[in-house]
Amino acid sequence: MSEQAGDAVPAAQRSSWSSFLKSIASVSGDLSSMTAPPFILSPVSLTEFPAYWCERPELFAAIADATDDETRALAVLKWFISTLKGQYTSRNESMGSEKKPLNPVLGELFYGHWPDVNGRGQTDLLVEQVSHHPPITAYCIQNKSKGIKLVGHNAQKTSFSSGSIIVKQIGHAILTVTPQDGAAPVEYLITLPRLRIDGLWYGSPYIELAESTHICGGNFISTIEYKGKGYFSGKSHQFKAVVAPAPGTGGVAKEHVIDGLWHTTSKFVSGPKSGISFHDVNGPKEEVTVGSEEKMDPFETRKLWKLVAKGIREQDFDAASREKSKIENDQRQRRRDESAAGTTWPLKHFDHIDSDPTYERLGKLVKIVPPTEDAYVFQDNWPSSIA
């Protein structure tokens, strides 16, 4: 990492980066709507981010192969930990540092799939931007042949503290596993980590995970604690997970403790499997397959943002700004027209509910805060390009 302030910032952008840092340091509320300097912009919309949940589709499919609650709980945790590298470090690897994604428009869509390989079954992805103010992204990832479905939503509240941007992720995901033997479906509640974006002083932002999250369901609870690199010591991206029977289930299984680095490898450090490797994400990931642009809906993200993304990739920021303004002005006019007509934008794939009963039921196992949370229920109306 660069040692001098702004060393990682292109020379022509250092003045705007300094102004940006001063601006975020002076804001006491949410930072989501702030405009970042051009060099820190990503050519990818936030609508594409749910694909990170399944860039190792073989691990997602393997959850269905578990034959008991304990094995399945470990398989769910292994898949979840293996998603973190893609979700929170991949931009540093591909773009040099963390970038600010494009802010999706209301109704923006993203569809894709991971094909069947070696009998794992095809896994499908559907994403819809269900709110613009505040920005909320809803998604469904499903492997129908394996009986696995993940449905969730995500939003962020950002603030500035002690030289870092703090991102509180709002939302949750519900993983439903329908056993192949016809047994009742098993549901898991997955909560989302808090993020700390460091490296701002040098113009080379990167993400650390903070605090803890839970996976609750199937008669087990997994508690994951995250710890980043300290100022003087420690390694980046550390985690420790404890997998134990849920209270009141009468489970006799022993507790499993896993320790390691979520962006590389980890192993069991306590319990029946102590010393055995747990996860390893050093190998290649598998990016989602997306259909041809010619057949895309105008609101599909890669068609909608095509010219903006082209400008950012080619560092033609004036062109990117012009095209971005066209999209934003169109959205403002749509909202004015809706207001005048007394209508609202209809969601295409999701229905909003004020309280998720699955979140409330499973959250009680860990006394989750808040005790209730809203959700977006998938309508099971896959587009013909995937169905």
C-alpha cells in the first residue's frame, strides 16, 4: 500500500479526492448519495452484486447432498464463507482498489445462470432493484434440481468514523433446502456483516468485515465473528465461526470451531474435525453467464448502463457523466409522471411484506436485533430466458 496521502490516486484526480475526503468527513448523516471522484467509480451496477453469492456454484449445490442436520449446517457455513471473497475483495483484485458501484435505478433487472456441470444442476439468478430511495436490491438464487433457493434483500447505511467509511448492511437472506427424500423443507436465516472501508487516506480503499453474523436454522446455529488487521498487528480478513446445536433442540452434537482467513483458507480448530481443512477459495471462481444484449429488456443492467460503463472503462469520464445524467433525468421524469398520475412503479418479481415471519422465528434463537424486519417475497415468475 502507498505510504503517502493520495499516493494511489491519479495525479490529475488528487485535488478532487482531497475535496471528497473533506466532504465525507464533514457529513454527519448517510453518505450514500454523495458523488465520488471519477477514478473511484466502478463500471458495474450494484444490481450485479448478488451474483457473488454463487460464484462457487458447486458449494451451493453441495448443501443438498447433506444427509443430516449437522452436516448440512457445516455445508451451509462453508458455502457462505466461500462467498465472502467475491463479495468483499474481488474489486481490489480486478480494479486495483474498492470502487463505488453504479447506483441502480428503480426497476433495474439482472438475470443470469451457472450451467449444470458434473451433475450439480443449473443455478439461476434473478435480481430486481425494488427501491431507489433508499436503494434496496432484492434477489433470488435457485437450483431447482437440487431443491435449494436463496431469497433476500440488501440495503446500506453509510457513515464516516475515524478515517473509515462504516457501512451498516440492512436486510437478510433466507436459504430454503428441500431434501431429496421428500422431507419437510429446512430454512436458514442469514444475516449480513457490517463493513469498514479503510485505505481512504491513500486513495486505495479496501473492505474489512466487522462484528458478527449468524446462520440460524436446521437445529443449528453458526456464529461468525470477523476481525480485520489492526493498526500495529494482525492479519486482514480474519474470522472465527462456532457451529453448535440450537438451544431447545436436544442436540447432542459437539461444537465445531473454525478459524482462518475468509478470503483464502480456514480449518477446524476445535471439535470432532479439529485440524481438518474447512474452506479454500484460492482456486478460480465461476462468473455468472448472462444472455445476449440484443435480447435484454431495456431495464436489464448491462444494457441500461452500457455507455456509462464504456466511458468509465475507457476513462472517458465526460462521456460517462453525460450518459449517466441521461439515465438519471429519465428516472426523475418517470417519478414526476407517476406522482402526477397518482401511481407508483410496480415491482416485477417481488412483493413487499412489513414483517418476515421466518426472520422473526429463527432470529429468536440468537435474540436478533431488530426482532422483526421487512422482506421481499419472490413471486416465482422467472423470465422465459431462464425458466
